[in-house]
Amino acid sequence: MSIAATPRARRRHAPRLRALLVAAAAAGAAAGCSGDPDPGSTCTPTSPSAEDTFARERAPGSEDIALARAVADRWIAEHPADSLAWDWGEGTVMLALVDLYRVTQHAPYRDYTRRYLDRHIERGYEIATSDRCPPAVAALALHEQTCAAPYRQVVDDVLRYLYEQARRTEQGGISHLGVSPLFEPTLWVDSLFMFGNVLIRSGERADDARALDEFSNQFQIFASLLQEEPGLFRHAYNWGTPQDPGVYWARGNAWVTAAGYDYLRVRAARGERDDAVAGSLERQVAAILDTQDQDTGLWWTIMNHPDEIYLETSATALFAVGLARGLRHGFLDASVRPAVDRAMAGVRSRIEEDEAGRPVVTGTSGPTSVGRLEHYAAVELRDDLSYGVGAVLLALVETSGL
């Protein structure tokens, strides 16, 4: 069976867009710190520095960063911050903009995440499932930059939810559906990214050993219940909807790779190791490399069913993120570099121009719940989806300067 996206009237990455990238790479904007610090806080506001190793290593003047800026600028122009929901897709964009701001120091990226958070802080937000956790990563970054108490409160609310409120499986795994009494506690592979990034970045930025230990514990629980013989993760554990055996969803696996190697990076920076997580990821990576489409560099949405359904953008971008992180920080060797290069060529092939010549991320599968093989086949490819844009931005940032 074969499913293809409906084409839209765009040209592929064209000379006009290349000119736009060169101009964006040449542009720069200094960004200061803003906000009202909590008067009772001992926090000292910080601002990204041109000397920041993270920024230097990712080549701020490169074409990759220029393309990331062009993609981000179009997203911001088309999607006002105060129109976005408090959800996982939007949170993925915010996470990507946090890293892009760190590299570029371009104030509109910081200000966009701030408008998004301020709107939801003012109107209220609910954290009751894994999918509501991702925006807290942007809140953590803004608290570090401004020391404003409401941003820290967002992070504390997510951590409280994870430590005290979310229901857990009998093994101790945090249920994807959190506090819901309507379903038995269930693990979905997505959660390792959705709540995982909050634990990882809190562990790094706030020197929070408890958060890192919780991520390690959750990763090992998820791996024990979801990772199978090929090294790949199935979608869910203890879910009422039937799942076909041996079906491995690409984006779900890619969430794991991207978050897992970020976690190992933070551990290494602390002079620590986590052999259990590293070993699980090594087994996964072997299967990831074996299932990449060699012609396009992309991955099929069901990884072990090549030439069926479709090749997918967001999973490919997230695999590139994870593999690049593993390579950059010494957990993977140079043998993965060709796969990263092929993946990024595939990602760039999915960035097309709109009628105004601006870059649009195409070919992302819609929101995907657990089901049988035909269920995944029925999920349509779409363009300009929040998490597809966020995944591509993360990939362009993480692979730049590699």
C-alpha cells in the first residue's frame, strides 16, 4: 500500500530561498535580558553570550542556521504566539526556539516564547498528561534569563505533576495520560520526550540531580516494557487498543533517540555515566541505521515496513537530532555521520517555498495514537505542523557545525 501527501503549489528549495538564507545568515540582532525578577529570589539573570560554547559549536553564520532562521521567521509570522495551544506540538516549537535563540541571540525568538508563556500564565494552563509538559522547557530558559517567578512556577508545576500527581504503572512508569481515572496507567513512547526534556533541562540548568535520576528511572522502565529484539520501541504498553506485533512507529522511536542522547550529554557534563541508558540507545541506533531509506535519507513512518505507507519528515529530523547529539558528544562514532548527512538532505528536500518564497516544512504525519498497522497508514501527511517545524529546527541547529 502507498499513501502520498497532496502536493501544494510550491517549488523546491530554490535560488530565491537560498538568497534569503544568505541574507539571514548575515543579519544579527543583539538580545538583552528583560523581565521583572522575583524580588525574593536569589537567582541572577543571565543572557546568552557570543562566547557560549553551545553557540560557537553550532556555527551561527552557517547556512544551516540561516535556514533554521528562515523557517522560524515564517512560523512566527504565520502563527501568533497568543493563538497557540498549551500542548506538545507547540511546546516542541518553543524548545527549538530556545536552542535557536541560544545560537543566534536573535531577540524575536526569545520574545515569541515569552508572549506564548505569558498568555497561558495569565489565562491558566493545565498539566494533567505528558503532552502538557513540553512548554515548561521554554519557561525554564526564560526563568534563567529573567528570574521572573511565574516562569519558575511553570517548571515547578510540571515537576510536581511528574513526582506527585501522575498515575504510574505497577513498575513505576509515569502514565502518558497522567491523572486520568478513565484509563489504566499506560506508557506511550512519546512521553520520554514530552516530560523527558523537562527533567533533562532542569537537571542541567538547575543542577537538579533528582530530575536526572527520574529520567534515568523512567527510561529504563520504558525500555524494559517497550524495547524489543530489533532494538526498536513499540508505541505503547498497557493500552486497550490492539497493536500489531512488530510494528515500530518512526516518530515515537525518534522522540526516544533525541531525548536519550541529550540526557547522556548532561550526565557526561557532570562527569557521570548511565550505562543502562547508553546500552539501550546503542541497540536502538543499530536498528535505526538499518532502516533508513538509502535513496532519500528519510525514514518510513513504520520503520520495518519499507515501501509501505510513506516516508516522514519529523521522525527523520528527530533521528538526525539524536544521532548528531550522540556523535557530537562522543557516544557514537564517525560511522553514523553518513546517516546524519543523508537524513539532513532528506529533511531539506521536504522544505518547500510558499507563494511568497518562504520556507515551509512539509510531509509531517498528523497526530498519531496507538493502533494497528492500518491505523498508522490512515494518518495523513500534512504541512506546517508545529511539531514538524520544531523537529526540523532542532535538527538544523543540532547538526550545524558538526
